[in-house]
Amino acid sequence: MKLPGSFLLPFLLPFLLLFSAVTARDTPQPKASVKAVMDGVVTRLYKTYQPQQLDTIQQNFVLSFLTPQEKKVLATQYWVFRANVPVVVSLMRDKAQKVLPFWLKDSGFRKTELIVKNEEYTYEVWQKTFEAGVVSLGINGFDKHRPVYFISAKALHPNDSLRITPIFPAQQTFTTFQKGAFTYHDWSDLTLNEVPESLHGQTLFQTIRGRAREAHLVGAFRRTKFPSNARPDHILLSWSGSPTTTQDIQWRAAASVPSGVTKYWLKGSHDTLTKAAVRYTMEDRLLQNDRYVHRFTTQLTGLQPGKTYAYQVGSSKGGWSSVASFQTQSTTNEGFSFIWFGDTHKSPVFGEMAQQTLIRHPNIAFYSIAGDLVSTGLHRDEWDELWQYAGNVFQSKPLLPIPGNHDSQDGLGAWMYQQMFSLPHNGPKHPEVPDEQTYAFTYKNALFLMIDATAPIEAQTAWTKQQLSQSKADWKFMFLHFPPYTFEEDYADIRKAWGPLIDQYHVDMVMSGHVHYYMRSKPTHNGKDVATPDQGTIYTISIGIPSEHEIWPDEPYAALRYKNGPFYQLMDIQGKKLTYTVYDKDGKVKDELVIAK
């Protein structure tokens, strides 16, 4: 399934203005929110029932547990808008949803004989007439049914001119209800192919599938295998500033730990410096055994280039980590190496392989992952697994990743990914490109463009051109999760927007993941094979977990492919010579390429 760039939406923040949108300014806001109610309900459930009991609850149980006021909020504050004239609201509900939203019939909606379809789902149509004024609708259900309902509206009287003013969400997007329209911003390729004539031309309200999570309780509760405790763990290095003089350090501790500090010193010295960490609380409401944790971040600055520093993180209350070390980038002309992975999906196989890479290649400068670090980016237990399985690898070598579609799901954005990392703030200044998810950095004589391919392509093109045109680096690398060349899916939009820039400024290699196999292309320029890498770009795809492909058609642009993962890629740069070596998890060389400028 292709997830186009136009889908990204932060959780319960304004919908993207993809078509026409109206913003509420002076309209009244809901007095109580679905989120506030659900926060309180979950808190009471944890106090009242054992974990095994919560695993079996169904809608009737939930309804009996709710107070009348909570039911009212859940039945009225999920989707709220004002209509200036009497309206008929049509609600399209996926027929595969087993349990009706509890409020639907009681609120006066009646099921019709009408049917709406797209390529994946068939929707029954429910309708209700509202007087002019506020229209209040309830939750999709307690079951996290991803194809959530969507609505349309038309004036009851044909001569009336309908105006919609959003109340909640505060910004909403509308289009015309017709064949070819899409309903979910996070899947804009999924368009309607059957629309009854009586609905044709109405105002169609668009939404995101992530809204199914807002009241999720049935089959919702999870447990992390690796809950936090007072002692720091999941220590992670990254950069938000210059690799020469800065180092960012993040870690986790239990919510009972109020503060954190980093102690650091030049290795071999006894002069210890300290810097307080910034603390933030990270919540995963449905994580039974670790709902809240504290994440700490320290940004060290003013470091000496080319030096090794030892450090510890923690606090007097929570205890201290073991001593680890990091190395700043030197200002000399000596070479460097780094390792990158394709999708990792919080796999223990990846974690074991990552630990082996540090043993085999202890002198690398940093790591990168080309997206899909986990499988469900809004489940913190999956991040717990990722860091736990990787051991202490990222405690001594920085990780500079990009997000994939699994890290940013259902239109809710990659906010948990963002909270995990401290990365450069130099990406496109565009409201549809979240901070730190697209960024650039230079290490020695190489430019790295780290692009969030799940964000809108057009919002990043000017920035990409600027970075490439202004760079004087000998080597230029581009990371983006969706591969421009693959048999699995056609990313013509990426090739059209960024292919000319890749060609014009000669990006040496493009690194991608997503499709779960390994591929190295022939040198490519303007979509065609060329003789040598100095005439074109090498496009690569990799996978950091076990994989298998039953369908395996030819790819004429490919120089080498493997259908079975996992792999990792070692990039060794010595001046104007690049040695690219691909290994399997056992350390066997699977591919090698040398490029000399």
C-alpha cells in the first residue's frame, strides 16, 4: 500500500489544508474532550481491574463502566461543527465493523439503503436531519476499527447556501462527494468508486484512520516486555549540532525519577563536568505496566574535536548508568566509516546483528536506519523492544535515522519517534514537514540528506535543492524510506520531483528501505543506465530483518538483488574513495562496490 506524502497529520492537531478548509476562530470549543474522558476512564480501569480482566472487555462492559456524563461526551464531542442552515448529515460506516457506535441509533440516525464504496471497503449510509446550529457526533467505537466513518452534509432546503464552521477538530478539510474523491488523508490513493446519485455533489468531510484510536478500549491494552525502572537505560547518542563539538544523549527512566544529569570528562582526565538534562513525560495510555516514563535529553556543547569522552547519565535518586564513551569528529583529513540498515521493525534478529556490527567494526563513526524502526510507531512497548534488543550499541555510536510509514501511522504523525530522538532542526520550514524528521548534516567530506518521505514531497523539494546546491562536500548521500526504483510500488512522484535534483547535483547514493529486500542499481541518470558511478547515481534498498519474496520479477535497473534478509551496509570513505560493502547477519560479504572520484 502506497502512503503518499500528503497524508501526514499530527495527532488531533489541525487537518492539513489539502482542499478548501475553514478554521473556527470565535466558535465555542467543547467543554469536555474525548481525550480527557478516555484518560480518566483508563485511569479508573487500572485502579479497578486486573490486567487479565482488561484483556476481555467488550463494548457492553465499557458502557456499564462509564458515567452518564462520560457517555454524553463520547456521543457528542468526537466531531463537532456548526451549520448555518438546516442540514442532512450522511454518515458512511464500514459494513465490516462488527459493533455499531453506541450512540448512533439513539441520536436519531437512521440506516438507509444507500451504499458507498472504494476499492477496499463498502460503507452503509446513515442519515439524520439537523436544525441550523451545532452538529455533534460521537466516537467511531471502542474497537479501533481503522476505516473510521466519514460524513457528508447538504442543505435541507435546496435554495439554502450551506456554510460549515468547524468546532472540533478546529480545522477540517472538505471536498466534493463524488467518484475519485478520497476520504482518508493517510491513504489518499484510496478513492471512492461508487457514490449514489443522491449523495453526489454534497460536502464531503475528510478524516484520518488514526481517529479509530481515540476511544480504543476493546482489545486495546498492552504490556511492555521491558518496563522502565529508576536506573537509566535505553541510552542513545545522536547529534542536533555539529559532530565536531557537540553530542546529544537521551535515556529512559521511571516516572518516579524527577531529574537527570550527564557527567562527562575527557578520557584519561579527572576533570568531570556535569550538565542537567531536559526531562519530558512520555505517555502510552494503553500500556498497562508502564503508562508513563521519563525521557531525558542532554545536549553537550563546546567539546573538543577528535577527542574521546567518557560519560555517565542518571541521578542520585535513580542511580547511574555504567560508564560509556563517545568520540567527536576530528578536523583532520582522515577518512571515516558508518553503517546503515534498512527496516528494523524492533526485531531481535536486527538487535543481535547490530551488536555484532559494533564488534566487527568498532571504529565506525555512526549508524543510520532508513525508516520503519518499529512496526507500530505509536506503541511505546515496540520502542522498548528496539532499544533493548540493540543492547548498548547506540550508547557509544550515534544513531541518525529517518522515519518510515510504520513510524508515522494512520495520519497521526511520528510524534513518538520525535520524542525518542534529538536531531538537527535544519529541515524545511514548512507546516507539513515536522521538525527533526527531515534534516541534513555534514560529516567530514560527506553531505547527508535525511528526508522524511512520508511528508509531502513538494514541501521538501526547494529545501533539497538548496542543500545540494550549497554543499561543497565531495560525497552526497540521500536517505529516504520509499525507494525511487523498486518493482513493489511505483514512486513516480519521487522520481519526478527529486530525480532531476539527484542528477543535477550528482547525489552519489540514495539509500532506502520499505520493500523488504536488497537491491543495488546500476549507475542511473535520468532514469537510464549509464556506464560508471561518476556519470550517475547508485540507488540502494536494504532490509535489516529476515525477509522473503514469492514474487520476484526482473528489475532492469538492478545490478544485484537478494530476496532474503537481513543485511547491513558498511560505507568506508577515504578521501575521494568510497568502499561500499554489504554483509549478512553472519558477517559474510554479499555485495561490494568501490567508487573513486
